[in-house]
Amino acid sequence: MPIELTNVSYTYLKGTPVARLGLRDVDLHIGDGEWIAVMGPTGSGKSTLLQHLNGLLKPDAGTVLIDNFNIHASAKILRETRQKVGLVFQYPEHQLFSSTVWKEICYGPENFGFSGSDVETAVKKAMETVGLEFTRYKDCSPTELSGGEKRRVALAGVLAANPRFIVLDEPTAGMDYSGIQRIVEAVRRLNRDRGVTVVWVTHDITEVVDLADRLLVLNSGRVEAVGATREILADPRLAALGLDVPIAVTVADGLRKKGKPLAGYPVTIDEIKQEIVNLLR
């Protein structure tokens, strides 16, 4: 069940003096079970792209297809799309509104028509996935939880609807290392064990460099580059866009410019250290 975007364009406040380009002529194929990381400067269209994937925004031109169906063809298809494609906003903990964790996570499956027993099963499974013990947390108020726990509750609320795709807008922003690892590991299990397709917007590619099959780079609403993650990171255009390219990538680029042969595309400090050791042998 792939997602296919063809010539998708979108303008905010179109036809007004303050109109602003969101996306322009975006073509993108997202395959089943794939993990795509998305990077780009502020205002490049990353969040706009994500909101097109589950129909929150409708393109001014072009089409968004899921399983060969235009997601805006009917209200029924659009509703089905919003269950299939779970969207996790940036800082989702700011959008928790229920009195208990149980009610918060129940909202999605109840809204999509799950039966009573199926709701409980879905909630328990989602909480287990994000590392929240059911009996310990179900009756807690979200306001009593830490920032990292709140974010995992928000993620569980999306997962409880059993989406086939999950799109996340900088899901680890503002988190400490431990919190980042919990979120990354939860999504990794969804992708590797259940085949859930992942679209992950990030400013720090190192957190998912070994998980993302491809890297998509946006700039001014257009696709600047897309391809195998490590190969795209080696593209000098990324630094020119002001993106936070890992220091290992910068060092590797300098070595290549000096004619030094490298075995691969190092991204982490350990990887570039090994490349330098190999060169010195």
C-alpha cells in the first residue's frame, strides 16, 4: 500500500497578499515498510508535506494516492486515510486534552469505530510499544507525567488506531538522550517488526541514520535531493542549505577532496575514526 505524490503543489492563503509557498511540484513514492527521513531548512515545506500525507491539507495541484486511491476522492476515503496514516505533530504533548492516559489513548480507536474489547486491546498494545506499563499509567492524569512520558502517551494515542503509516514531525525535539532513545526504539520496532512505514522529519539525522532507508531533502517547497541516506548526506548541497550535517560527513568530504579513498559514507564519529585508521595503515 504505497503512498504516491505526483506534482503536488500547495500555497498557504492563496490569492491573498500574504500568500506563501508551501510545496511546489513534489513527486514522491513511499513504499510499503520503508523508513524515509526528511530534512530541510526552516520553512522548506517539511510539516506541509506531512500534513498532505494524511489529508489534513489538500493540494492546490497534483494528487496524493494511497493504494492507488486519491485520498480526497470522497469523505469515506479521506476518513480511512486518517486511520491508515498516523500523524505525530511536533511537541505533541502540548495537545493532550483528556483527564487520564486511558481516555487520551482511547480517543483514536473509539473515533474510528473500534469495539469496546478492541479498544482495550489496541490501547494496551500501543502502551506496551512505547514502554508505558498499562496498570501503572492508565489512570494517571497526563499533567502528572514527565515531558518524555507525555510524548510517549501522545505517540501511543496515534498508534492505538493501528496505522499502516506513521509520519512524525521532529518527534525527539527538545528531549534528552534517554527520551530520544525510547522514541526511536519504539518506532524502530513498529517498522522492523510490524512493517509500519515511517516518515520521520528531523534536524539531527544521526538519530536515525542506520534506520532510514532514504533521505529526502526539501528546500523552498521543492525536492532538493532524495536517495540512499548516507549517499545524500555526502552531497555538498546539504551544507550549502545550512543543514546540520554530522561532523563526520564534513571530515569525509574534506578527505575526498584531497583524493583520499574512503570505503563508505561515514556519518558517526566512530565511523570516520575507522576510515582515518584505514588510511594510515
